[in-house]
Amino acid sequence: MTAPLQHVLVAHARHTFRSQAYLNEHWKQYSYSVCPNFEAACEESDAFISTLESHGVRVSVLPAEYGTDLDSLYVHDPVVTLPVGFALCNMGKKLRQGEPDALGKWIQGENLPIAGRISGPGKLEGGDVVWLKPNLAMVGIGYRSNLEGLAQLRSFIENPSMHIEPVFLPHWNGPSDVLHLMSMISPVSENELLVYSRIMPVVTRERLITEGFTLIEIAEDEYNSMACNVLSLGNRICLIEKQNVKTADILRSHGFTVLFYDGSNISRPGEGGPTCLTRPLSRG
């Protein structure tokens, strides 16, 4: 998750938010904190894509016909990238359950491999899956992902040397809130993680330290502004929402280059940071 980002999938607010009238009608249904401004959101999507492209990232924009609704802006969650292909998730949020199949059709159209589909009682969302090393991943178990989803994900890989471990998440603000594992852990380099330890299980924190990771704590008062949601572009370059200036300074003090983007309408209302807005297709 921290090798140089080469190719990424992004959805555009113009396609997912549709119009100001549509936003006015549906934002509360999706539990957004405020109603986004449609025109401003479209400008923010344009700028976000331009920032990625200016740093050498190839950006594929999801065509409008593959979007399902407001939350399909957050393309990270319906799919998980595996060494053997892409796993289509089974979303814990009911309003998002059409997204994996829609995104799967796009993946197939691009001749990319699909490793499997989480189904039945299994639940899994991409924001709960954190790849720490080539042979080690952790999956948050909470209101959005469950143990059956984790077990199915393991079965797609069929590699006994690959360890996928559960992290049992707290209740926090309840099932209507967005608490993924990546709400408390963001890989920023091969051996450094940006974290919010206060809500991290002790056993998980100690496991990370045992594995040799340096834990970089975010600014305490920036947790609610998604400071822990940081996208690594590789080569110690991170992308973060512009209001998290203290956390950006912390990252700089550890030798990182920090880029800002404006997520006033594409991130803050739906609580989806830069990782949520992107599904990496290749790194290297």
C-alpha cells in the first residue's frame, strides 16, 4: 500500500452526485453530515485527479454508468486488491450493496482478473483491509466487515504463507458511523504507519510494534477531520485533506512530503478521505 502508485481508479462527483437537486433529496438518506455543493464537488474532483496525475499517477475515471449512487464516489470500499486479482466485496452498508457488482463489470471490461466475490452472510468493505507486508494483512471486524467475510477473502488467495488477521473494532459511534480499520491505521511507508492509537486494540498495537513498524500518531484534535486517512503515493509522498495541517506537520517531521487537497464537498460530508476516493489498480 506504499509502493509508488502507478494506476488508480477514481469516481467523479459529477457522475455520483448527479445534480444539486439530487443531492438535496438524498444526502440525509446516506447519513452525510451536510449536503454537498454539486458544482464545488465537481471542481474538487477535477483538482483531486489533477494532483494525482501531476505526480505521475495514471488515473482511470469510472464511467457514469458504473456508479450506483452518492457513496459510489468512494471506490476504495467495494473492491479489495489481492496478489491474484480483485475481490468484490459484500458491503455492510445496505445502501451500497449494488456497488461491488457495478464495479466488477468495469473490472471485467478492462480485462482485469477477479479473484472472487464475498457472498452470503460474509461482509467485507475495502476500508477494513490493510496490507502491511506482502504476506501480512489485517481486516477490521465491526459493523461493516465480519469474520465470514475475512474467511472468504482468505480462501481466494489459497496461499498458506499469507496471513490475514482480524482486528476487532470498537462500537465507537455505532453502526451508522463509518469506522473502518483504516480509520485508525494508514500505511505511509514500508515500515511506518500513521495511527490513532486511542481506539486501537492493545493486542493489535503490540503486534504492529513486534512486526517492526514505527507508529506515527496523528494530531489528537484532527481525528474527526479524517487525519488518519492518508493516501501514500510512494516515495514518502502523502496526500491528505487540507484541514489536517498539524498532522501534515507531524508527517513532515518524519521526512515525508505532504500534498493537500480540498475535500470540503467530496470528503467531509461523507467522511471519505483520499484512500476512500481511490482504488489502486497497480503499484510498483
